[in-house]
Amino acid sequence: MKTYKLRILFFAICASLLFVQCDDDDNGNVIEQATCDDGLQNGDETGVDCGGTACEPCVEELDFSGTYTQEDHMGRPGINTVFSGTDALKNNFNTTITSGRGDFQDDFEARLELYHDVYGDALGADIDYETNILGLDAATFTFVLANTDALQVAPQGPTSYFIPGGVALTGRTLDDDVIDVSLTLMFGGMTGTRFDGNNGTPQLTSDGVGFGDRVIGAFPYMESPNN
């Protein structure tokens, strides 16, 4: 009879705690267990679904003091990878705030000219970078890439990675082919077609990946891998 009364008391306590997970030990003592996703403060939680021994710390208990280091910061896909040249330079670029990245311009320009030297050697010709379709010479172009490697917003105008004859490098839209644009600005010269695979030139202004290959279905544009 005593055990029967303890069981009734046990379930009454559980009900009064609004379905808090409960258990009892061999002596019939009630054990209240915290659940970290029930919207209630129970067990030894110090807040609702946080704190205590079972749940993640509550926000107010976290310590955000100290000095933080920027680990990664890239706005334009591939720019750092293509122009940095070494892992050390790439990591240094990543951890440098945008306003201080102009110092990387010399390294970026040297890498840009090196690419032209390599392709020139392959063609048996002396090939240098040619002012691109935006009218940017090598020094200016690489300064823009290094110093403004961030996705900018144009509040009073269109936001686009590149619109021929219009705006350029003000940001990007989902259908901007940023790789082809970058390659065109690197190797397209004043017309944008300097090395486009025609007239015996190598194809250096496109990666050959069309819009339909990049965007499949609805956002976030995921598709099963090809077998």
C-alpha cells in the first residue's frame, strides 16, 4: 500500500511540472531530468533550455571578452586563390581587414604578369597584360582586386559584378558569372576577346561552365552529383 501511494505521488509531481521528464530511483524518490528543448526551465537549468549540467550555457553566461582574430574574409570568389600564389600570402590576405589590403597590390600584379608570361612561353611569344575592357591597367586592376575584395552595395544604382558598358564590381547577383567576368578582365584585353579561343588563341576568358550548369532548380541550387 505504501508503494502504491508513492507511485501516485510520483505521477502527480510529474503532472504538476508540466510534463517535465521524470524518473524514480529504487527507493521511489522522484528524479527530475532537464530537457534542453522543451521551452521550460527545469532540472538544474539556469535559464530556459540552457545552463546547468545537461544543456548548453545560457547566452548571458558566455564570455565574449578578449581579442578576436579575423580568420577568413573574401568577397569575390577565386580572387585570393588566383592572385595570392602561396598559402602564406593567401592566409595573410584572409586575415587582413579590407581597408589594409592595398598592400597586396604588388603581389597581385606580379602574379597577373606571371600568368601572361606562362601563356606567352607556351605560345612562343612575348605576352604582357593588356589594359582590360574596363580601361584598367595592370597596377590599377590589381589594386582594385586587392583593396576592394568585398561584396559592395550600390544603393543608388544597379548591383552587378559586371555590366558591359555600365557598372562593374559593385557587388553581384545570383546569375552573374563571376568566374568568366574575372577571366575576361584578366585576359580579355581592351575588347574582352583577346584570348577567347578564336584566331588561334587559347581560351582564357571562360571556364566553360554555363548558367544552366551552375543553377539547377530552386535556391539553394543544389543538385545530386553526377555519377
